[in-house]
Amino acid sequence: MILLIDRATMRFVDVNGTACALLGYSREELLAMGPQDVLPTTREQLAHSYDTLIADPSLQNGMHAYYTCKDGSRLPFESTRRVLRSGDRWIIVAISRDIRRRAAAEAALRESEERYRRTFDLAGSGIAHVGLDGRFLRVNRTLCEVLGYPQEELVGKHVKEISHPEDRDLTDARRSRMHAGEMESARFEKRYLRKDGSVVWVDLTVALARDPEGRPLHEISIMEDITEAKQAESALRESEERWRVTFDMAGSGIAHVGVDGRFLRVNRSLCEILGYAAEELSRLTVKDISYAEDRDVTDERRARMHAGEVDALHFEKRYLRKDGLTVWADLTVSPVRGPDGATLYEIAIFDDITERKEADEALRAAHEELKRSNAELEQFAYVASHDLQEPLRMVSSYTQLLQRRLGEKLDDDAREFMAYIVDGAARMKQLIEDLLAYSRVGTRGKDFKALAGEDILRRALVNLRAAIEETKAEVTHDALPTIEADDVQIAQLLQNLIGNALKFRGADPPRVHVGVVEREGEWELWVRDNGIGIEPQYFERIFMVFQRLHNKGEYPGTGIGLAICKKVVERHGGRIWVDSRPGEGSTFRFTLPKARHH
């Protein structure tokens, strides 16, 4: 469109039809207006620019602006202005071209470039433009974070400078093929060295930017940091290797068994247990090598496990080795399930318990033999308590009868000999009774019950009342706990130990203390005295049957009391020992398990 403007009046003096069409005004309307009415500038600014143009016509270069149309819309234009002289008037000729399409294209281009810039700078992947010489031309923020360099240090640096030494030439061949047009892009996994020296793995995709003639301009590289994934892969490989070594070298037999019962994979130990090679087992099912009577023993429980009712199974089962021998296995089975919860296969762990089973059978036989032996011992105890003591009573009774009838007729030697006979019979009777007591500790014991320790001690002290009063002894005790025990045997244990303290006393009246201390899972009790003490070399011997450290003239007894104590303590699951020094007294210590809460 063409507009002619009178500088003096600052009004249009002529316009062409294109101007009317583009601006939406009629010719008459435009001729009544001036340029300041359609341009975004004031009359004074326009007048100044026109005066400048009049003063120097060489300034007739173009300008870009927009007109305001009659409907209020804006019309972008590119304009060239010239000056004409008409008489005494200066006429400004403005030739303007509608540039809406170009302006829209330029705006779209700017928007596209802004989107690209933001995409480049804010992308989650590292992006770089790399020159054909291998140097970084442009890098984004993410790539700087991946490689640990600021942007200004990366730009201009050669890619190989930061490549891991072993990967420095990794991409050369494929890049050359890409530059030659044999391939459009290339993808690699490659290591780089961060600025701090640490290694970073990247998944690298490289493509070429080309000019309109197809000549390479630069490379576009997109880098994804896959260090964590690589570390996870490495950890997984290590884990799988550890699992493989554990599977193959485990002392227990291990198998993966399909839902159809076939062996999928077996380890060395299972082959040794069953006597088959791995490839032989892979052709067999579990039932093929199961003992006939145990073939179907696990079916119901396995079905429940596959249905998700139980997580794992544990059972003992017999199998047949390749050589025909029977092997017992302690078996634990658990399922490996898929995402839908269905069983994919079973993991079965076999422990060979054949020797244990044989030992159990031998123990059962020994137990039966022990029961038979105990029955015979019971019979012996009956005989000892009745048949053996009857002759002793006759010897003692008739000897005493002779003493009463012939007392005055017997000389001193005869009376002494007869006294020996009576004393011997009495000691023999006591020995038989002690042996009976010893034998009955394990066979005539009562069931264990929770009992107050002080009640048991009180019973023992009642039985020893005469001896305590005779020796003027002082017996003290700690607060005793509740114990789970046979009250009769524990009372006998305490009675024997306190009785020994009263018997083996020194010159001073006996002082006896029953103490207790709590240990982990048990009580430790003791009986301490101020008696004659014991030499250390006899600490073990005194708990054996018939072992005496003194002659019966000094201290009466059969030598069975401490043996009974040891047997009682061991029946209760404890142990007994002594601490002593000659002349300083003794402390007999024993342990009893704590009462179990039902």
C-alpha cells in the first residue's frame, strides 16, 4: 500500500486502494486523517522523524512497525519512506508491505527455538552438541550434573579427555560409519570419568545434524546416567554367583522340583545323598526314587501348600538310592510363586539323617534294654529289702538273745565278739538300705512339680532336728525360690548335705548356711559349713559310691550319701560340685533348672 503525507499538515494527501482495503477505512476517511492516527507514535515523534528524513534523504531505509486498523486490529508491515518536493511542500511517500505471514512465521520460529532451548536446557537426559573434531560445542544442565563439570569447563573439552581409558576408542568405528552415511545413529553403553574421578556409566545415543546438502555439521549426543542400573546389574551378577556357589557347594542337598514332581535342578550334595548323577535325576520324578511306603505321604500337604494354605512344609521321608539302599531325609519344601500366586516350582532342601535314624533306633533299643534292666533292678531291690535283710535280722536277733541268756557265763572276749556281730549286722542293714535309696533315685522318683524351696528345706531340717540340737548347730538360709522338682528327693539332697556338715564338724559348733543365686535359666544353691574341710584331690572321688575319706570309727556312714546327692541333682538336670580347704569348711554347690511356666 502507498500513503502520501503532507509534512506541514501531517495529513494524508493521497492513498491507494490497497491502503483502504488493508486498514479498513474509506479513501475519504483516510484523507481526513494523519499517520499519527494509525501508527503507535505521537504526532511530534513522527514530525521529528520526517524532518530528519528531509534533512538527509539517504536515511530512506526501511522500518518495521504496525498500523492500527479501523477495527482495532494491528497490521504488521515493512515500510520504505522517501521524500518528494511539490512546490513549497514536502511530501513523504510511505510504501508499506503487509508482512503478517512473515511475522507469523518468525513468531512461530521464535516459539520453536524457545521450546527447543527449554527442552535442551531442562531435559532430564544429558544432551550435547559435539563438533566433528570431538569437542563439546554446547551442553545442557543435566549433562553437567552427570559429568560433574560446570558448563564453561565442558565446552571446548574433547570427549576423549573425559572418557574412561578402557572405553576411549569404543565408539570410533561406528561414528565413522555414521559420518559416512552408512547408519543414521549409533547407541552405546560407555564409561566416563567425572571431574571428581568417579566413574559414571551412560547409555549414549549419537545422531548427526547435517546441512541441506547432507554434509555433517555436528553430532547430537543424548546421555542417560545408568550408573545405578549398572551397579544393580553387577550386584545381581554377584548375588547370582554367590547363590550358584551356595547352591552347588551347600552341605545340604538342594533341588528345584517342578509342579509335576520332576527334578529341574539339583546340587552336588543331593547327588551324593541319592547316589545319582545330576543328568540322571533330571529324568526322574521325586516319586520314582521315593521309598514305596512313603511315596504318597506328602501329597495332601503339598496340595495345601500349592493352594497357599501353608508357606512351607517340613517332614521326614525315606528315599531309595541308586544302589538300592534306603536313605532317610529331613526335608523342607517351599514354593516359588509367579506374579499371579501360582506355584512355578518348589525348592526342596534335603538333609541326610540316616545315621541319626539308625542312632535313634539304637537308642530306642537301648531304652528298652534299660527298662528291662530297671525292672530287674526293681526286682533286686525287692529281694534286697526283704530276702537279704531277713537273715541279717536273724543273726542280730539271735546274737542279742545269746547275750541276754548267757551274759554272765560269757567272758569278755565272747561279749566283744558278739558285739562285733551285732554291729556288723546293723552296718550291713544300713548299707542295704542306702543301696536301695541310691537305686531308687532314678526308678522310684515322683513327677516334678513347682514347689516352694523353703518348704522343702523345712522338711529336711525337721528330719535333722535331733542332730542339730545334739551338736548345738546354727542353720541359716537365704530366701529360697520356687523350683520344679521331686520334693522328696530334693529334701533328701538337702538333708544329706546338711547332715554331712553336722557330722564332719570341727571343734566349734557347726554353722551351716543354705544360699542361692539366680543364673540364666537356672538356680545355683549351696550348703556352706565351717567343718573339717576336704583335700582338693578328693573333690571328684567323694561323689562316687562307697568312697569314704575317714574310717567308720571316726565318722560313721556307708559312703553312699554324696553319690545319692549327685544322682538326685543329675535327675533334675543340674550338676553338683564342692569348694573346700582343709580346716576351713566346705561349700557344696548344685544347680537346678528354673521352673517352666505352662
